[in-house]
Amino acid sequence: MSTGGRIGYDDTNTFPADTPRAFWRMFPSVALPIYMSVGDQTIVASALPAIAGALGDVERVSWVFIGYLIASTIAAPVYGYLGDVFGRRRLLIVALAIFMIGSVLNALAPSVVLLSASRFFQGLGGGGMMSMCQALMAEVVPPRERGRYQGYTATVFVISAALGPVIGAFLTLQFGWRAVFFINIPVGILAFLMVLRLENRRAPPRAEWQFDYWGLFYFTAFVVPLLLALEQVRRFDTSGAALMAALVVISITALYVLIRQQRNAVSPLLPMALMRLPTIWNCQLMILCHGAMMTALIAFLPLYLRVTGIGTIHDVGFMLLTYSFAIALSSIVVGRLVTRTGYTMVFPSLGMIATVVVFVYLALYAQALTLRGLYGTIFALAIAMGTVMTVSQVTIQAVAGRRQLGAASGSVQLARTVGAVFGTALFGTVLFALLAFQDPEAAASFGRILNLGPEALKEFSPVRRAAIMAEIASGFRWGFFLLAGIAAIAAALALVNPTRRL
């Protein structure tokens, strides 16, 4: 597939001659499902306090978020696998129907337990929507041209991820938490009507194809304990250390058995032949690192602004919009440069090196930044981070070829989701572990500061107040250093990736 660092293709003649027209006929139909799938991962975050207040069961309310995440992670490669066989438009319709039914069940749920179950069901549709939409777009765009158009997909992805908490907060305040789920109904109907416009391009049938039930079982046994273990890490509950260790052992064992089983399966669930290629696993690890950095920043930047008192809730929303705009702009520009030059890894190599520099700068000087200075720093960071997703996804799809676009897109979604959980878990662990280790009183004050702002510390003397804020700032400083380390890993991966040109 690759010679001298450049990919060769044998399926170019399967793409429409008029690529721009074919893409823009398809993009509006898939942009809305992508927005719904990604946005629903974060929109519920703003509603969790209201859900806990209305339904009780506070200790289980995090499952409303985790259930969707687990299901979408499992579903993404499964839909990609089935879409390559039965047609991606057909599978997208199924995923959208499951997502909408799950939304109705969410809105009507009378308890946290039932809401968590319906969120899991909804996630089975959300994960499929994302992977099928990406594969459908790759069907109509030749590999060399994909860089130009994947930037638009990245725009939808980042905007939906960043706007989710803002929209969730608005709907919850104005109409109650159930509106967060009811809003999916009119949007979903519009998306369904637009998806029906798409052409159903069914792949040629594969000889002796049979569904890989054991592969699905072992994959689920790998993913579910892994995500649950990462959730334990994120909460940093030392009483759950034994449970976390057991979950990690189960996950590693299931992964070992899964790999052995996939090698002998007639129709393997995971594209093991692809994932063994250096270009593929390298890009997947880059996507994992990118998902970790992006999600951790979206999750913890609002907390940083709140506890330091630098900005108001409106400033938080505007900063997330600034971040979304910058990363989307960068993705579009890089995509066009890839199409024009054919070069790929040079952009994330430079971008991730710049990301390391900006994260180190944040770690060292964030306390001294004004609100305007923080805006500029986050803008520069987003520009640098926007160099990864388009290049990585285009490269993976190009190596996979048209027959395995669904499987390739599913693997991208899997890497991104695991990275998102991994990044937030590690950042939260560093932040809260340092606080708990250095000063338990400061750790206990953190929650009050989130609710009341810096005024929560007025009961302390000025000296003690300054000490607590300094310790909280130190926790964030090491969190930023952690993200700089992840960016350095991504930079190294980009530098050694064997595929340099399309």
C-alpha cells in the first residue's frame, strides 16, 4: 500500500467524477447526525446537577454520562463492520432510529437507573451515527481530496463538543433537564429526512461472511471494564483501588483473548490486518492523544476559570466558542494544504510541537495571565491542535481502501472515545490527587469554590485563602504539564509515521 512513504491506491475510479458537487450534496445530510452524536456526549454534563436534584440517587448520576460513552464506544466498530457489508446509508438510518428512541426514553425516565439504561441504548445509535457518517463522506471523495473536506467534518465535531455544555445549561435553566433530550426529536426528524436523500452504496458481498459474535463479546469485555476503571481513576476514590485493579485485569485479559480470536475469525469484527500496519496504529494513537487533550481541556478549562475567578460563566462560553472556531479553522486550512501538496505528517509534527510549547507556557504562566491573555493562549493552542484529526483520519481511510471504510472509521471513533475518557481521567487524577495529598482542606474547598466562586473562601484568613488558591493553581499547573507530555507523544508519533504523502 505504501512505497517510499507515499500511499498508492487502486480504487480511485469508484469515486464520482464531480467530487465537490457529490460532497456538498452529501455533507448537509451527514453533518446533523455527527452534530447530534458528538453533542449528546457533552450536552448532558450541564444537566447532571438538575437530574440529581430531581431524581435523587446522586451517587449513580454519573452513569447517565458513562452509559452513553460505553455504548457508543462498543457500537462504533460494530456499525463500521456491518456497514461495509450491508450498506452504510442503511446502517445510518438504523443508528438514527435507535438514537431518537433512546432520546424519548431519556426524557421520560422516572429514575436515574432507568435513565442510565436508556442512555446506554441511545449510545448504541450515537456511536453508529458517527462512524457511518464519516465512512459515507469518504465514499464520495478520493483519498487525495479528503484532506480538503475532512476539515468541514472536524468543524462540526469540535463545535458540537464545545457547544454541548453551553446548550445543555441553557435548556436546563429555561425548560428543565428533560428538554436536553426532547430537543433531539425535532432535530432527529430533520436529520432522518435528510439521510433518506442519500444514495445507498452497498459494498460487494463478501464470501463466507458471518457475524463475529465472539469478537463482539470479547470486545465488550475489553471496553466496559476499561472505561469503568478509567472512571474510578477520574473520581480518585482510594476505596475503589481494588475494584479498579480487578477491572484492569479483566480488560487486559479480554484484550488478549480478543486478539487471538480475531486472528482466526472468518469475518473478524476488528480490522486486525489494518491495525497491524504501522501507519494505522500510529495514526490511531495520535487520535487517542488528540482526544485526550481536547476533551480534558474542554472539561477542565471552565473549572479553571471558575475557581480562579478570572471569568464569568459568559466568558467560559465565549472561550469555548473561541476554541472551537480556532480548531475548526486550523482543520480546514490543514485539510486544504494536504489536498494541494499531498504532504500529511509534516502538519501534525509541527502542530504538536507547538502544542507542547503552549501547554508548558500555560503551566508556567497561567496564573499571571489576564482574561484577554488566556483567550489568546487558548486560540494559539487550538490552532496547533487542529493539525491532527484531519490528517490522521484521511491517512487511515486512505490505507484502508474503499471496501473497509466503515471499519476504518469505526476504529477512528474508538480511538477518539478512549482518548477522551483517558485524558479527563488523568487530568482529574493529577489535579485532585495533588490537592488531596498536599492539603485535604484545599481539596474539600474545591467543590465549594465551584459552586460559589472564590467567595467560598471568605471564612479563611487572607494568608490561608492565598495558600489554598496557590495549591489549586499548582494542581492545574501539573495538569497542563501532563497535557504537554501527551502532546509530546503525539509529536513523536507524527515524526515517525512511515506515510508522509498521499
